[in-house]
Amino acid sequence: MTWRDVFDLLLVWVIVYRVLLLSKRSGAVQILSGLGILAIAFLLSIQTELVTFHWVLEKFFSNLFLIVVILFQGEIRRFLALLGSNPLMFKDVARETSQNIEELAKGVIQLAQKGYGALIVIEKEMALDYFIEEGTVIDAAITAKILTSIFHPSSPLHDGAVLIRDGRIYSAGNFLPLSKNPILDKNLGTRHRAAIGLTEESDAVVIVVSEENRSVGLVQGGKLTANLDQATLRECLYNLSGLKVKFQGAEA
């Protein structure tokens, strides 16, 4: 066996391993990027005469349509259901997003008023499965009532974070990586450090409710915007959703 054969088999093993990891959960952008990389690798395999690697990629792309349907089955199902129920689906999407923002903002303020600590993660383009320790899958609509129930001190899920994915409460009781930034304010608690830690490594947005001073903060890109009232929180969330441009808040 030559070095080329070893390299060929190693490439196949790496691709299979990555595909298995990717199949757990990934965002659309990451999947499309991966397909693009495989397409480039396919062309390179022809030039470099990596027979086994080329054969695997050839079989992969011959079934590309089926693979795409499988990878995007959730998105396709939601799209077809929305299209079938109402052809003016873009208005429905905007309305649903607006309703989610209103319920989320209302729920967060209620948590702060009750003195319930909370971490709420909003997943964006980057899948978060590799950054968080997943808790209990819930798959529920976003409502203030459900959020206050999850973070009630007697709830077994109140210590972890809620993950919002695709406009729904996907899971609760998730654990986030803590920031290792040595220059962070020493007065920041575990929740704030976890929120900053996750947003330093991903494009997620995290809402933090402090049970000590009943304040609300929003973290994005490792930056904390603190002491938000309901109106400002709504404004931030609308801005992040693309439905509103203006952003206000006090930096901490």
C-alpha cells in the first residue's frame, strides 16, 4: 500500500466522520458550505487520481437529491405546510416572528419581576450542538407562561438554559461553556459568564435574567448590553430579527 492509498482512505474516513457529526444537527449555511467543499474535493480527486476518494464522492453526488431532501426534511416540511395553508407565507412568517418576540419579551420581564434567574439562547445560523450540553427536548411554542414555568425555582430545568431554535422552545436545562476571558468584570455571575462564553464562540444571542438584582441583559458577540426594560428588549429583538433597524441599550 502506497502513501497515496493511505491518504486516500484517510480522506474517506474523515469525510464519513464529519458527515455523521453533521447529521446530528446543522444550520442550512453550514450544510451548503459542506456540500461546496465536497464539490471542490470531488474535482481535486479527479486531478490527483485518488481512486477510492473519487469513487465515494461520485456515489455521494449521484444521490445528491435524496441527500438534500433528508438533510432539509424539517425545513421542507415546514415550508410545504406553510405554503399549503397560506400562499402569502411571508406575511405569516413576519407575524409569527413578531408574536414570538412579544411573548419572549413579556416572559423575560415577568421572570425579572419575579426574581427568577434565566438564560435564554436564541440560535441563529450556526448550529449550537457542539457548544452546549443538551438538556431536555421540549419543542414548544414560545409563550411567557412556559418560560416562567421552566425557570420557576422548583422546576428541575431552571438551572440550565432554554434553547430557542427555528422559532420554538427546542430544549431546556442546557449547559453552556463559561467564558475564559480574564478581563471580564469580576462581579459577573455564572449566568453572565456562560452567556458571554457561548456568544464568543458562536453567532447566538443570549438573554440573561439576574435573580439577584432582577435585571435583564442581552449578549451578542461576547458583548453584554445590560439593564434592559421591556421596550428596549423588544427593540433589540426586532432589530436582530430584521423586522426593525433601531437598536438601543446600555453597555455594561
